Amino acid sequence: MEELDEVSIDPDQPDRKVFIGSRLPDDIRKQLVEFLRERRNSFAWSHEDMIGIDPEVMVHRLQVDPDHQPVKQKRRKFAPERNKVINEEIQKLLDIGSVREVKYPDWLANVVVVKKKNGKWRVCIDFTDLNKACPKDSFPLPHIDMLVDATAGHELLSFMDAYSGYNQILMHPDDQEKTAFVTERGIFCYKVMPFGLKNAGATYQRLVNKMFAKMLGSTMEVYIDDMLVKSLVAQQHIDHLRQSFDVLDQYGMKLNPTKCSFGVSSGKFLGYLVTQRGVEANPDQIRSIENIESPKCMKDVQKLTGRVAALNRFISKSSEKCLPFFNILRKNKAFEWNDDCEKALQDLKTYLRSPPLLSKPKDNEILFIYLAVSSTAVSAVLIREEESVQHPVYYVSKTLLDAETRYSRLEKLALALVMAARKLRPYFQCHSIKVLTAYPLKNILHKPELSGRLTKWAVELSEYDISFHPRSAMKSQVLADFIADFTPGESVQAEQELVALTITTGIWTLSVDGSSSIKGSGLGLVLESPHGDILEQSIHCGFHATNNEAEYEALIAGLDLAKSLSVKIIKVRIDFRRIFNRANTQIREYTSRRTSKPWVDNNEQFEVGSNNPSDVSINSGIRNSGTGRQRKKLDRANLQLSPSRHSTRRQDRSKENQGQSSQVLHPI
């Protein structure tokens, strides 16, 4: 954090000072001080200096639901010390004209006194009941991550804060008495917009968006009452400040000199430390975790996880690192801080001693994403490349639900991508995304009929410009650690070779079966990878078919599924009682008639064998589920698969495959 210098800007009142950056070049420093002295009337040194926003420009309306009955809260009692604080605050508000006395209000709230960090008291109003009667104002607030990224990388910044910003907006006269509150001195209501009202933030954001519309995104960023002026070139900063001050004076908004800092190269903005280098973790937030003691109760764990949440963007696989903490917070679980929890806390503190510097994406730049999965969490890191060096942009992570822990590895990877797209939606909308993975995610998502959830995910991801590429060598130690944790004991090269073996040379096994009943024809198929991953499908045909025809339909559906996964070598196991003896000849003829380009003629090796009883048993359970009327139908003229059930599991089927009769592998 850059140190600040305090300079006086009013020769007649030397105590009126503001803060400027200590690292400014002499010429820019001189120009900045002269400018601030010229515009000293843009600051409010007390409430009396506030002009207020013209009601024609903006007022706050409550829009209370007329069907909601007014609520009068029962008066609360306070100790003498707190009553003194309340009375002093009310007198101050009366003196500056922020409140007025009221009689017979329909709504009535209580005062709340909260102790601040500096030991002083803050007086607030409990508007809980009033807020329940007000509809939500859906005016959009800026995306914090986008504002932070847009701020990083500038040479000079100026952070500005309005003087009691909310109080500079007036309440609509019809709504003033609805803000009534009771004290021992009487009943009062607000003439200005107070803190604590449901839609106050939206009203303020609407105002500043209107005021700075021409500068937002170029030389200014505003999030409610946090205003920032930015300049890519330091010499232009005074001109950018002048434009902002002209708007402030035009609308009558006053700044708080004690909360402004001008001409700095870095500063805290919306919980982050923004610099010319990029986005850094807030040192105060890191210290809050480094100084925390081992939790003694459930509430301490909640404080810890809350502090970690503020730094999630910087923590690689935060869900996995914090899993021991989350396990404590699960329902119906007694508090127990064990060795695993203590180790996780110490590892987290060690990690945060050197948090990563996050980079700012450039406009229309291609971004890359790495995915990681474990038995308990999925994670992703968004990166950008500059001069062949990879820089992290954002880390995201998600703890898996109980059902999600049983997904196959490919489904978990797909879930990791979907999770990243949801959490990083603005990045996915503004940039082309290249997914770097050694797994065939593209084949899975481009053939989503493998399961209902994959169909939903594929549709959700289709709005983005996403492409899939092999994972290359890591060009950053931070990213290398991210991937190393993902695949313990495996190198990237070995993993790529494993996938290549699975797709091109591994032998897949397809077991199919079909049945016919008065309800229709049911098909069942089981496709097993060389490593034991199993895909099951059941299909209902919307036409009557003999058992042999149903068997053929199941075979074609299975071959289509294998084709979608780029399978090159496949063993087909069918019921020898029906078509085993004629399979090698008739399958080719049948698939040639049913498809424009015979699948089997485009693959290297194709084998037909007979089902043993275990295969028939598995397929019978699937095929029979496909004969019910509730299953989606297949039209005879259009063989589009409509899977009704999907499960993936990993099991050792070596014993089941022993003793099966099969033909020799035929080159195609």
C-alpha cells in the first residue's frame, strides 16, 4: 500500500487538508495540489456544507405495498449511557435538518445503538418491518470483479467518497413519515434518505450512473458511494479529475476530505488491492486469517470461513483446502476441532503468506481455463497469456454435494467447467475461452445424450465461445502447483498418453439386447471402456418390432454412442440365440442401409461375439425399462436417441468377460 501525504488546500483555514500520493513526480504533485486548492469548495467539511441533490434529479421513494399492514414496533429501553448517545445524535440531525418531529405515524421503528471498532457508538434505525413491505428495486449494481479488473493496470488513481452520501438524497415528501422512529425525546422521521432502507443502494447507484454516464468505464468507476478516477497515463490524471469535479459541482454532491486519496498508484477498492501490476489480495484480510486462533466453538469456525470467502478469488481450490472447516458446519454434527482441521488452517496460513498476483484480461483477449477435480470438490483457474507467460486471472472452487461425489471423472470435469462458467459469467461472455484438458470433454459435451445432466450442461455452455485443446506444459509455478495437486503421481504427459490410448487403441466392449412386448420394443446397451468405465442406456421404440429388429436397433444405438466417443476398436456382444451366427455379414448390411456412412467402415477393428449370462442379465434390466410408456419414443424414420436413464460406474468385469465366445478382430 502506498503511503499518503497530507496537504492543506485552504490558505485561510490550514486545518482543511486532503491526502495525496507520496510517490507523485514533482511536476504532477504541484499541479494536483493547485487543482485541489481551486476546487476546495467541492468538499464538505461539515454537514452544514452539504447542498443536497436537487429533488428534480433524484429522490428516494419507498413504494410501500398498500396491502401490507403498517407496523409499530414496541419501544425499546436503553441504558443511560446509550440514551445520551441517542439524544446527541438526534440533536445533531435536527440541527442540520436531516430529521423532523412527527405525530401519529402509521409506521414506527426503534433506534439501534452499535459500538464501532474505535469504541464510539453508531446510531441506526431498525427498518426491518418497513423493508418487508417494500418491493425490491431491481436496478442493477455493477459487477464487483469487473470493476476491479477495469481499475487495475492504471498509472494513477484517485479514490473519492461522498460526505454522508445517502443523506445528500432527499426522501419523497409522501414517504418521509413512514421512516418514523421513537426515542425518549419523541418521534421523528427522516427528510433525507437514511442508511438501512431496503433500496437505498439502488437509488444511489441510479444517481451516480446518471451523473457520470459519459465517464463510466473510461476514466471513472463507481460502485454506490465508492468513486474512483483512473488514468492510464499519469499526465492526464488532472484533466480526468477536473471532469469528475465538474460533474460533482453541477449536481451539488460534496466529497468527504478524510476519506479521499488523490494521485496514488495503488489502493483498496471494493475489498481488493488494485495496482498497476494487477489485482492483489487485501493485506488486512490476509492478516485477519494469519492472526486468527484455532476455533473453540462453531461460531469461531463461521468467522474463519467468512474471512476465507473474502479471499476465494486468490485461493487455489479453496473448497478443497477448507473442506475440514465446512465439515464442522454441517448440520447435526457436534463441534470437533481435530488434527486435520488444524493442519488445514496452518496450510491455509502458509499459502496466504505469498498469495498470487492476479492479472487483468485485455479486451477481446483469448482466455484459458484449467480444470481440477477430486473426490470432494471441483476447481478451475482462469488464466491469460502474455509473452508466453501464463498469469492467473481468477480461481473458483465448489464443494461437491453428496450425489455429485458419485459422478464419473468426466462428469466431474464437465461440472467444473459449468461451475466456472456460472461464477465467471462476465468473463465467458466477453472472451473466447480455451479449455485446456487431457480428457475428451469435447466429445462428451458435443454428444450430450449420454445423460440428462450433460444435455442440460451442454445447452448452458452453448451460449459461450468455448473450444477444447490438449493441455500443454505449465508456464507458471502457481499453475503448475494447481495441476500437480489435481493428478498426484501422474505427469501431464502420462495422462495425455492414457487418454490417447483410451480413444485410439483401447478395446471397448458393447453389450446390447432388445425385447418386444405389447407396450412396445425396449432396447438396452452397455458400453464399457478399456478401463472399466460403464455407460448404460435404455431406449423405448415408438413402433412394434420383432426381437431381432429390436436387437438391431440396440446395436445401431450402441454404435452411434461409440462413434460419438471416437472409439476405434470395439467388441460387440449380442445374444447368440438370435443373430450371433449372422452378425458379421448382416450387421454391415443393416448399418449401411440405416446410416448414410456406415460406422463400421470408418473404424480400424470391429469384433462380434456372444453375450454370456451376466451380460444378458445386465441388458435385460435396461431393455425392460425401455418398454414402458413413460419412455421417450424413437420414430422409425429418425433414430434420435432419447435416453431415459443414465448411470456411470467403475467396476472390475474381468471375471465376467472370461469364457465369452467371440470372433477374431476384423480390420475394417
